[in-house]
Amino acid sequence: MPAMSFRTRQSITGAVMAGGRESIPAASAGTLNGGLIRLTSLTPLEWLICGVACLGFLFDAYEFTVWSVAARPALATFGLEPGTAEFNRWVGLQFYLPFAAGGIFGLLGGYLTDWFGRRRVLVWSILLYGVSAAGAAVAPSIGALLFWRCLAIVGACVEFVTAVAWLAELFPQPRRREAVLGYTQAFAGLAGFLIAAVYYIAVTYAGQLPLIAGGHDAWRYTLLLGLLPAIPLAVIRPFLPESPAWQLRARQSTSMRPRLTALFQPRLRRTTLVATLLTACSYAVAVGVIQQVPRVVPGIPEVRQLGAIGLEQTISGVHLFTASGNLLGRLLFALLVTYIVSQRRLLRIFLLPAFAITPAVYALAPHSSLAFLQLGELAAMTLMAAQLSFWGNYLPRLYPTHLRATGESFATNVGGRLIGTSVALVTTRLAGPLPGIPPVQLAYAMACVAAFIYAIAIATTRLLQEPAHAQLPD
């Protein structure tokens, strides 16, 4: 493996340093047939690279979404009554503050990624959220839980931006890059299945599992699984290559070092602002609307009479439909991205039907069947997940190498995690004055928020910049 790793690294480095982004040797360049990578063309090192990226994207999404099923039982463990004003306040804080911390420190992480390299920051970010997930699982108080959740989301936010820049530069050939980014991000769609399965098992067999923090709380077992990616990473780290494009830039003058202010120079100002706003809209719906669905389930007429275990099992079943939509959306994007050149058109393919479907699903859910909510959630999540994959492919094409991770990080972390996720506070606050029992109030609030955010996003797409060419900017 070390010898093969060295040869592959040298061949990729030589191609980039020669300035020939299309001239990667045939043995490692791979081909695309109908938008799919011919997987037999990947070298062992390239398989390892894609495997690490898949693992990272999977557990990023796990950390981002696990709180949707853990919120209600976790807060109840600490004595808060679901539906009360205090409960809603803590739900909003536990959804927003970790993402706000992720946005602030994720932006710093993007800067550090451009300064110290992709591989180093990637590894440490995965280790951070793995250890923090374990800390959250054993948290003795609601404050400690919030602290560890903040650290876990910080690590996941940094990892996402770093991994996207790393992959984009290791696979510089345009169609191959789009496919690798698209299909590795699709592994984020498996996170929902993992959450649903782990939560169902934890709910059903909690009494037979080892004690955590003196009890058998299902949400603690579910959070603990976030530790998993840190274990194999400690073994495979020595075999991971650094980005040759970053190494080349790092050897140049200090004028090529990343500066946050460079994102707002005339050449990049509009690009940065529009991408940040649209990314904020995507995360606003993802966190402020779709991640609230488990707390709507108790308000469905046929669910109201279920016992405690039956309710939690039903929630895990609904989450399977969320997971299916996540996976379908990311696969749908991966299939379309190599065919549709216009980025505005590609994004609108997902935004326009989402504007029509998502608000209607949640407005009608409290008066419909469980099956209606499940199928509606499948459709809403499919369209949302495709948007999230869009940003992972689109943002690296906007910025030069020395600003790539910084630019991605600003749009994703400041726009998405800091601004966009604050809508979770709006949703929980808006629910209070609306008519009905708490789950019904929440569903109405989700519908209003989804309609408003999607309207803003659709109007803003006309300002979205089309990348100048298929190659990554130098």
C-alpha cells in the first residue's frame, strides 16, 4: 500500500503541477458512462479517499439530524414537559446554538483548511465530532448536553467543507469531479436509515443494553453511535494524501494565503453574497422545518392513542421515510449534475416543486393519515437533500484554490449554519400562538416557514452566478 500510495500521489501531483487538469494518467483518471463512475478504474488509494469521504459525509449528516429524534425524549429526561413554552425554548436553543457554533468555528475551520492543508484539518475535525458525540451521550445535565452538541456540530461543519475542497482538488477532471462529489455526498443519505435503525433498537431493547449515565435512555445510545468514525480514521490516516493543488499554492508567496476580506472584493462580492443567501435558505428549511417532523407525529389522529414505546417506534418509522428521501434526493442530484450544465436551471428543478409540495404536506398532515405524512415527508426530503448536494458541488467552482475552503465555509457555515438554522427558533416561537394542540401548532408553523423561505430562494436564483468554465479556478 505505501508504494502504491506514493506512485498514485506522484501521478496526480505531476498532472496538476503541469497545469494539465485534463491530463491525469489514464490508469487513474477513470471514465464516466451515463454519469456513473466506472468504479473499476479507481486505484486502491482513490478507493480509500472516497471511502473516508463517504464515512465523513455519512456521520456529518448523522450529527446534523440525530437531534430531530432525540430532542423530545432528551429534554423530557431533564424534566421538561413537551409542548410547554420552556420546552419549546430549549428545543429551539438545542437546534440553533450548536449550528451557530458550527457556523462561527466552521468558518474558522475553512480558513485553517486553506492555511494548514485539507488532510490535517479533515482528520482532526472527524476526531472532534466523534469524541464530542460520546460526551453528549453521557451528559449529566441539559447544559452539558448543549455544550457537547455544540462541539460535535463544530467538528461536522469543519469536516464537510474540508472534505468537499479535498475531493474537488484530488479529482480535478470536471465530469469525474462532479460524479465523485455527487456520489460520495449521497452517503449522507444513509444517515437517516442509521438513525432510524439505531433509535428503534434502542427504544425496543434499551433495558438489555449497558447503562449510560445511570439509565437506559434510548436517545443516549443513539447519540453515542456518533463516536464510530473516529475509530477507523486513526488507523487509515497515514495513507491519506494531501491535495496537490493546495501543496502547490502553499509553496507560493504569502500573497496567496487566504484572507476573509478577499471574498468581498468586487470580483467575488456578488458571488459570495448570493451563494450565502441561497445556502441559508436551504438550511433554513432543512433544520427549521424538516427536522421538526418527529414532534409532529404525536399529533396525527391514528398515533394519539399509542403507548410510549409504540409512539417512539412510530417516530423511528417516519424517520425511515425522511432517510429514504435524503438518499433519493442525493442520488437524483448525482444523476442530473453531469447532464444539466446551467446551475440556475439545476437548482430550480428542486426548488419549484418543493415550494408547491412542502408547505402543503405540513399544513395538511395534522388532519390526514400517518401514510400521508410519511409519503409527504419522503417527497419534501427528496427535494431538500438534492439542494444540499447542489451546494457541495457548486461552491468549489466559485473560488480559486487559496480561497476555496474559506469561500465554501463562509457560504455553508455563516449562511447555512449560522443564519439559516436560526429559523428553528422562528418555527418554535411561531408555533405558540397558532390554533390546536402543540404538534398541530408546530405543523402549521412549519408550513408557513417553508412557503416563505422557498419563495425567497426562488426569487434569488436569478442572481445565481454560472461558473465561468468546467475547470476549478486556479
